[in-house]
Amino acid sequence: MANSAINDGGLRERKRAATRLSITEVARTLTAERGLNGYTVEEVCEGAGISRRTFFNYFHSKEDAVIGAFSDELPQDALDEFNKETAPVSGSISGTLLGALRALTLDIVGRSTISRTEVHQLIAAIKAEPQLLGRMTLEGEAKERQFTELIAAREGLSPEHPEIMMAAVVFGAVSRKTAQQFFSHDNSRPYRELLDQNLAAARKLFSQPLDTTPAENQKDPA
């Protein structure tokens, strides 16, 4: 009985994911071809083989459908793992933060079903409908705030702490660059390899000594 319930639950989730993906694929294709105002929700429903009611069970608008799975929440068990084994340092980030961020990112990417085709469909939709870029920017800013708060909670520091803000900004930039490389047309390397390469490059830069002695004022030549 228990196994049957688990299997049924897993099947329902897979069906929901498949329906969500189908709606998103149709919405992105139509947006790339006609723009957001060039088609109706009913046409998305027809293309995905669903009812209008089903569409609104998944998305509030055509824009939401185009953005699609990129708005998914982080899985709780991955967050629980991220928050394990912290080593607090008074007033500073712990020595385990970078490794924990790397592990969390690899965990999430490993579970993701987002394909290269989906990413390119989204890019094509944004090119056809530039207003979506503004929506993506706002969503990206919200995600960055959530990411900063996530790190701050793990480290027991304020989201406004300089080390927390820079951890979020720098690691976020490395992750975005890695995603761009991974989803590029000509890439054949695994995400983990690209991420580790980029993290190593960033660590090499930030491990360099930095002379913060104020430069002497230089007189203008006579």
C-alpha cells in the first residue's frame, strides 16, 4: 500500500511536470513567432492539449508560461543539507560556505530537467518580446535577494553584512557564467567541470595580495 501511494505520487508529479513543460514550450514557440500579443491563451491550450482551466492551474498569464520552470523553488532537502555543519566565526563567514554553495548548486543542477532546447526557446521568446527581459530582470533581482538571505541565515549574519553581500554577488556571477557556458550550442563539457574551473579562476583572483595603502598625491608637472 505504501509503495503504491509513493508510486502514485511520483507519477502525478511527473505528469504535472510534463504538462507544465508542454505549456511552456508552446507559449515560448508562439511568442518567438508572433510576440505575446500575437496569440491567445486558448491557442496555447490547443497546442498543449489542455483546457483553459488547466492552464490557469499552472500559470497566471502568458508571461508566466513563457518564464516557466525558471521560477521553481529550491527543494527543502537540498536546503537542509546546505545548512548542515556550519562553523560560525564571530562577525565573519564560515570556512565551509564556499563548499556548501558549490554542493547546493550541483545538487540543484543535477535535479533540474531544464534542457538546452528549453533555454534556447526562452532566449528566442525574449528576442521577439523584449518586455520579457524586464520581467526576467525583476525576477533575477528577487532571486538574488533570496539567495543573499539564504546565505545570511546559514552564517548567522545580516543580509547587509559586506561578506554576505559579496558572497552572493560573486558566487551568483560565477553560477550565471557557468550556466551560459553549459547551455551554449557548442558545449560538450559537464556543468560540474565548468563550475569548478570558474570557481578556481575566481579564487585565484581573490587570493592575490591587495595593497590598500593610499597612493601619495602626485603634483602636476611644472
